[in-house]
Amino acid sequence: MNQLKRSPCPIACTLDLVGDRWTLLVIRDMMFFGKQRFEEFLESPEGISTNILANRLKLLEDLELIEKQPYSNHSRRMNYQLTEKGKSLRPVLKVIGIWGLKYITDTKVLKTNSLDA
């Protein structure tokens, strides 16, 4: 992953790669809700548009955080899954979720035990 860095700070560099809202929500949906198909991501309550979703899936694949595989042998549809590198973001998302529960009113754990694991 050779790209021009604006800063030597690892936090800044990480945020440059995955710090936008939609990228982390796609990872969240895969990690904690088991979503794998394009249509499943569109069902999330945040309402991501198809063009942004396609862009983020491509970005995540380029960053080697996810990989795509054909849904079936004779299908153009794809399933997406986290790589080990993508799965390693679990503690980061967990801490963000715990922080949100503590400091942002009217938030709740969605139907998953994601913050308990």
C-alpha cells in the first residue's frame, strides 16, 4: 500500500484509508451483522446509495480489507467477506460503539452481541 501520506501519524494515515462514515459502516455490517451481498448492505438503516456502496466495496477490496467471490458458479452476483486484515478492525469498531453508547444519547446496541464479544 504505497500512497502519498499527508502525515507520519498512524491515526491520520488510518483515517485517510477507512475514516469516512460509509467505509466503517460497510465493515460494521459485514463484521457484526453478517452481510455479504450488495443488496444486503442497501438495507441498512443509514441508507447508503448504490454508487457510494459500489465505491466503498471497491476501496475495501483495493485495501485488502475484504475479498469478493462469486455468489454461485453461474452468477455475476458477488459475496463479500472480510479478510484477516479487515477482521483486525473489530476492536476499533467495538471501542467506537462502546464510546457511542456511553456519550451519545438515544443510541442502543442493535440486534447483535457485537459489543460483548
